[in-house]
Amino acid sequence: MTTITTSPRPAAIDRLDLPEAEAYAGTSVRAAERELERASVAAGPVLDATYANTHRFPAPAYALSAFTAAASGAGMTYTPYVGDTGVRATVAANIEAHLGLTATGSSDLILAPGTQGALFIALSAIIEPGDLVILPDPDYLSTERTLRYLGADVERVRVSFEDAEGRPTLDAERLRELAARSPRLFIFSHPNNPTGAVYSDETLELIAELAQQHDFLVLADQLYCRLVYDGEAYTHIAELPGMRERTITTLGPSKTESLSGYRLGLAVAPAELIERMEDVQSITALRAPAYAQHVLAHWLAEDGDYVAERTVEYQALRDWTVDRLNASPAFTATRSWGTSYIFPRVLAPVSDQELAIAIKERAGVIVNPGYQFGAEGASHMRLCIAQDETEWREALERLIAVTESFLP
């Protein structure tokens, strides 16, 4: 391995490692992940349960035809940084018509290279070094890293499932305490990644009340807002009174619609924030992939039945997975309200890292250990249920057998 001796490692890169996670991960998060990446994989069948199987669950039929038509001459190669004007207008109208999320025309919308790209340019357009940002615990694994990279001071609020109905709530006392410290931003995934939680209106109203009382912005990562189970009601926080002008909503078709390979995401926000995000995008990715942008013109408007059918299939996988995990003395699991994830608690006395390595090496299954999502994620693992049913049943049996081997 070649060592660079003339270029010191920037502090921002050091912060990406999340060295403060040593208290619950045993080392920095990035060091632990690199160790897991280097671990050998078992001989025999291998299943990566960190993402969906897009061969079993392919993209809608419109995706390839729309992309091919654009690449064959119907689409621009170099679009404006914010995205193709016609596509943005169509997407804005479809968001309002099919999601009920007000976009007020294309001036309030930017297309980005994936929802991750939308998240980065949004945070870069908001955060100054030293800004206080509030983040639930657990939450999406890349959010805190991006915030730390930008120099934010991140404080966590525990997600609890201890109310009478098992509904996910945020620690209200802790949230009020942090809100009183003049944060710049509250950011959360909704539905929650990794737990699949869909927050109640009461929880969303508390966030909205505090945002207006203490004058901070809210960023809602709503990548899975179309993938909600059991007829669960879903509320866009941007649509609550007083929140449209202080909310950034990130969305995209990469997960529910299996369009991750097209690298498409978007953000809806007040026009002033969209202009700032355009400035950031102009010095990073420049634009979302130009030909792929045209796929978004069909998103939402032409795939309602497709998403409904997929939700039924994922819900069946969710139910079977939770029942099988709960049949094992090594796990306890709850049904997710949305997303394609299950976040079971591990009851065996073993660290997240040791178990993840053992499952990879002995079971041929790759999982996301819970420490990646924050301190409250420790002693859990994230499993993506969007898999071929036969392969998933076999892989889960191998995973359970390895985990049970750590029981006393």
C-alpha cells in the first residue's frame, strides 16, 4: 500500500470516520466497516442483504424505453444544472397530483444524481461549520457522516417504540431541550431508515411546532414515502401549517421503483434554497444524468398499480421474516411500518461487528450492523427483505443458525 507523505489528511475526512462511535462500535465506524469489507465470504451461495434484488424486483417498463428514447436523440445531453425544464415541470405536477406534496411549479424543485446527491447538496446549501443539527437515533447511516464532513455539531434524539400502541416517537423532552439551543436544522428519514417507522401526526406536529418556535429548518428524507404497509396513513411534514417555507423534502425512485441504477433523486424546497442547491450542484455533479432525467417524467403518474403490487409482495416478505426471526431465541423483531427493511434486535451476547463478520464468513450473508445507524442502533442489524423468496428463506436460515451459535 502506497503512503502519501506530502498531503496531510484533511480534518473533514477524519470526521467522516465518526471516531466518536468508539463508545458503541468499539472503534470508528469507518474502521469497523473496512474490517467488515475485508472479511472473506463463505463458500457457497452468497446474498447481500444490504440492498434490494432488482432482478427479482425490476424497474417499471417505462424506465428503459424513456431512457433509450432520450439517449437516441429526444433528450438533451447537457441540461440546466437544476434539470431539464420540461421534466421538472412534469415532475412538479405529478408530485402534487399523486403525492399531495405541494411543489408550486418547477422553481421549487431540483433534480439530482440520486437522493444521496440531493441530500448532500441540500446540506451543503444550509450548513455552516459549528451549526447545531438534530438527528434521530437511529437514522440513515450516511446522514451524520455528511453533517460531520460539513463541520456540523450533531446531537441525537432517541427514537422510542414504548408507547401504548408501539408507535415510534421521539424523546420529546430531549427534542425540546435541543430545540431551545437554536439549531440550524432538524433532519430525519420518514419512513425511518433503518427501523421502518412511520411517525404519527402528533410527532410531526411537535417537530413543526418547535421548528417555528425556534426558527430552524427541517429536512425530510422521504425516499420510502410510497412504500407504507397495512394501510398506514402518511403525512408530509411540509404540508403542516407553517412548514412549507422551512422544509426541504428529498424524494426519488431508486428504492420502491428499483431505479437505483439510473441515479435519480430530487428535492422540493422554497425557491431560494433550490437556487443555493443549484450553486452547489454546479461545482459537484453538474446535473442529474441527462438521459435518465426523462424517466422521471413517467414516475408517479404511470406506476400506481406497480407500486401497489410491490407493496403487497414486500409486506408478505416482511411478515414472514419477522415471524421467522421471532421464532428464534436469538432475535426479537417488530413489523416495519414502511421501507424494505427489518431492524431486529440481537439477543445473543455478541458485538455487532463480530456477528456481522461471522455471518458473512460462515453464512454467506452480508448485513448492515446496527452501529452504522447510531448508538441506539447497537445490538441490531438491518436486513433488506426485497429478495428472491427462495434465496431469502435459505439465507435467513443460515444467518439465524450463525447467530444462535453465540447463545450461551
